[in-house]
Amino acid sequence: MQSDYAVRLDRVSRHFGDVRAVDDVTFDIADGEFFTMLGPSGSGKTTCLRLIAGFDQPTSGRVFLHGQDVTGKPPYERDVNTVFQDYALFPHMNVADNIAYGLMIRKVPKPERMRRVREMLDLVQLSGFEQRKPSQLSGGQRQRVALARALINHPRVLLLDEPLGALDLKLRQQMQIELKAIQKKVGITFVFVTHDQEEALTMSDRIAVFNQGKVEQIGTPEEMYEKPATVFVAGFLGTSNLLSGEHARALTGLAGTISIRPEKIRICTADERVAEGLQSARGVVRDVVYLGTHTRYLVELDSGGDLVVIEQNLDSHELPRGQRVTLAWHPEHLRRLA
């Protein structure tokens, strides 16, 4: 049976006693897509990954892979592989044998195994490391070996459970770019689990934000950031100012809960004129945090409450604490939330 999706979850739930780890989740993942499941610890994303892999079975609902109902099937009957955060490499084996392990289990002849190992080493930029043991590799190199081992069997879907979580920040950022490049080169569907918003925004074609076992919103990185649908998504994916009630109506003219991103607000001195078409509010700078590429201001508004403003550091000018300021924003940057 042919289908245009690689993975489909149809009203899938997984309960552990009274705990609804996954609660009536439905979504499709397109063939060849880099799809990220993003959320805090305990939100259900890793449980969903385990259900796709076959390591766990749903309490209700069905799991499909490329049009085939695999609900109830064990992992070895699903055309998927998994990369874990701890890499799970065999410490007594060298790099080549670790990568070739899946082929050895399948009794692939040695010449063919070694040819495919060389292909994988070239893909993950580890040619020449064949004889090294995992203990002789850096964290980033071990991550690449685990990726090569998962890819050598040519799975149609690769599941990645926070594979960059053990790396330091600089290496993690480098591996984000490399992992996305590898995915594009091999054309395999990647299903990536993370709690790191930057990882999700950097690598994904689409993101599903999880919260308390449910999917709050699914969309492209730009859609999720620029047009969050709920209070949770606005707060979890980046920083957002949330306004509600009469305060929101007075500032924006809109009812309900309103979100505006800090970088969408312009901060200027109190006597500076606001351009036509912009909304504005006056206040006092209460806190200033210099963060290298940008400065974050906390402004206490005359009308009550406060707003966070992020301004790129294009010059060395910085407004001091206690400075009276005017804040201005385009109404189109306001977002009404569920």
C-alpha cells in the first residue's frame, strides 16, 4: 500500500494507570520530512517516539508506517531505527564493527558490509576512524558513529531521541547543522525528539509542540514562532509578552489573551515621536541585561504591568535603568491566543 506519509498516529493514547502520558494524539509525518516533537519533560514526546518504534504499545489508537498498520508489531518488524542520547555503542568494538553490527546480524557478506561501512563513514565525515574504540572518540564523534550505525540498514524512518543532549553548546550547534545536512542527503524521514527550542527551530521542516500528553500545535518553525496558537506555545517556543483582560484591551484594543514577541517592540526615549499606524505605551526601564548580540529590557508601564523588550546591539548605545521610554509596535505583530 502506497501513501504520501511516512508515519501516522491515529487517535493514539498511552496510559500508565491514571497517568495519560499520551492522550488522543493524531498527526501525519510526510515521507522525507524532518519532523520534531518538542516539549518539556513529561509532555509525551518520548512516549510517542517509543510507540512509533514499537518499544511500547498504545492503550488505544493505531500507528501506521507508510500506509501499513503496525500497531502491535515488535520493533524488528518495523522499518525504523533509533538513535539514543547515550549512543548505546559497544565499548569493546571498534568504529567499523559498531557501524556494521546490524549488517552482521543480517549475515550480509563481509565485502558488502565493509563497502557500506566506508560509505557511512564518508557520510558522517569519520573516514580513517575505523579502528578506534568509542572511548577514543569525542562526544560528537560517538554521536556520528551512532547515526551511521542507524543509517547503514537504510531504514525508511529514523527516530532520534534527544541525540544531541549530551553535547556542549558549541558542538550541539555544529551538529544541528550537520544532522540536517545528512538528512537532506539521505532523504530519509527523521523524527526528532527534543526539549530544546533552538534545535527544533534550526533543523525542522515541521514541529509538533507537546504539553501534558497532547499536541498543542503543529506547523513550520516560522508558523510556530510567528503565529503561536496557544498560551503554552507562545511561552515555550521562545519568549513572549502575554497580555490579558482590561490591560490587553487598553494597550492593544483587542480582547482575550494577546501575545507579542519582545523583539517586535521598538524602544525609544519618551520624547521620540511614534510613527503613524503604530500602537504605543509609556513606561520606565526597570532592568537591563546585556547579552552580547542583544540587550533585554524590562519596562514597567505607566498603565500597569510590564513588557520585555529585546533590542539588537547595532551600536554601543544602552538605555539606563530609570530612563523614561516609549514602546511602539505594529498591530500586525499582536497574536490572539487560545
